Amino acid sequence: MVWYSSYNSFQQLIDPTRDSITELELLGMGFASSCAVVAITQPIDLLKTRMQTRDYRIIYRDVMTCTLKIFMEEGIKKFWAGWFPRLVKVSCSSSVTLITYNFVTKGVKQLSDIKPFAA
């Protein structure tokens, strides 16, 4: 939701008609969208990872206790620990997705223009 919403917003800012977006602009929008995803979801991912540890019930009890314990003992910066490797991973996958989506969209548009299945 975060990724596609931010991607769509960037796309509307650059070219509302979506006809003249270059591959470089497409990759830039994908990277910016990936930054938004990591900035928003990294704390959630950290909590999920902590709650998946083997003895989480002994250490944390529940998500709210986990959140409070991390905030009080490790500081607010800890919620965004590991953001860079995750950004690289998300950026790579979003780049592949966008390039594929753009390629398929152009192909479908070309096919609809020539109407190969018209009777």
C-alpha cells in the first residue's frame, strides 16, 4: 500500500498522462517509493522480528511491552536499525517489478492499438 501509493503520487507529479516517463525516471520513482516503504515499515518489521524469537513470551509478553522495552532500553533509533540492507533489498525488487510492469503495459497498449483479435 505504501509503495504503490507513493509510486503513483510521484508518477502523477512527473507525468500525469504517463506517456513520456523514461526508464531512469521510473527507477528514481521506484527508489523514492522504496525509501518511503522502509521509513514507514521498518519499526513494524523490527517488532515482528523480535516477537518471532524463541523465548519472546519470557522477554516481551506482548507487542506493546516489546515496543516500550525497545524504546526505553535501546532508544528510538533502534526501531530503524538495519534500514540500509532492507532498502537495498526493497529497491531491487521494486525496480524489477516496475520495469516488468512498464514493459507489460506498453505491450498491452500496442496490442490494443493493432487489435489482433478483432473479427
